[in-house]
Amino acid sequence: MSRYKNTKILKDFVTKNRKLASTDYPIIQSKDTDVIHYVSYEDTYMRLAHKYYDDQSLWWIIARANNNFTGNFTMKIGEKIKIPMEVGEILKQLGKLNRLTD
């Protein structure tokens, strides 16, 4: 699954070029169903998404769920991060946010 599935394609009427619109991402709140994971040596957001969701393209969910994400893809060994398990609800919110921006 691509995180750009719900992203609109814009067309410049002068140049006729196409581009992807900006994507709005949902705020991911902590829930009781979240899994706590302690970072080990080889962990990356993509590897964790593959491990927990069987889809590495959903790495952004884990990144956004953790307030420590600042665009740096490395994590500190032993760092405690949360893994949201209600992915369907998050993807539904993503779709709603990006359909509203016509």
C-alpha cells in the first residue's frame, strides 16, 4: 500500500505539468492497544513497520506516533517507542483529511 494513495494530483494549466499535492497526516493519539517497543541495534522505522504491519510503507505511522521524530531516521538503542496497532483507523483518517482538500 502506498501512503500516496489518497494524494491528489494537481495540474498546472499553463505548463500542463502534473505534481502531487501536499499530503496532510493525521495526529496519532496514544491508545491502550499500542505496543511498546525498545529499539535494538538494527531497528529502523521501515523495519518496524514491516515487522508489526507487514508493510514497510507504513513507517510514517510509527514515526508520527512518536513525538521524538524530527526527520531523523535513526533511533537510539534502548529508546522506548510506541507502535500504534489500529492502523485501519489511522489510514481512514488519512483518507478523510486528504479528500477534504479539493
